[in-house]
Amino acid sequence: MEIASNPQYVSVVRLTTSGIANKIGFCLEGIEDIKVAVSEACTNAIKHSLDNRFSVEYTIFENGLTIQITDSGKGYDVEAVSKPNLEEPKESGLGLFIIQSLMDEVDIKSDIDHGTIIKMTKYLGVDN
């Protein structure tokens, strides 16, 4: 799915994600975790990539769901992103930390000239 980089469209991605996650058997808590992670990834693509579009790709498999958010805009040095100080939290800069906390697997690839790919996986489990 290709989306214009407009914050108003994040709700469309959240709704789509919720429907897919529900259909494959995630519980309400798991669905909410996935929706928050997807929202953060979409917001990062909109705010930081400076690209006018980004794409969302869903891969459903037997025991889970992978969601990939891709933009072709301005990338960044993934290794240079430091972990947030949770003792003194800032108003921004928690997006990647939140995504990594809520999803089971997160793979981030970014290149200054070619954009960013955030690939997130959540597995169905006993609690989902």
C-alpha cells in the first residue's frame, strides 16, 4: 500500500493493520501494540524522510505478521541513534525505542541517499 506523507493518513494505516492483525488471531493487547509500532514507523517516515510518499507492506505467515514501512527519502545512520534516557525522557526521540519494545523483531536499514526500511514482526503466542 502506498501512502502520501500526510499525518492524516496514519489512521488509515492503523485501521488496516488492526483489521489484518485481528483476522489472523491477535488479541486486543497484541493488536494495540502493533498499531502503536506502525504509527511510530509511519510518523518517522512522514517527519524525517522528507519524501512525499511511503509504502506499507504486510506479510502474513502461519504464526505472525511482518509489516514493512519503506520510504525513499532522507535516511540516517542507524548506529548513531542512541537509546533514550528513560530517567529523563524527552518529548521526542522515543519512536524507535517504542517500536523495538512492542514488536518481537525489528530490522532497520537506512541510507542517507536512499531512504529507510523498518521491518517489524510480531508473533502469535500464548498471550496473543
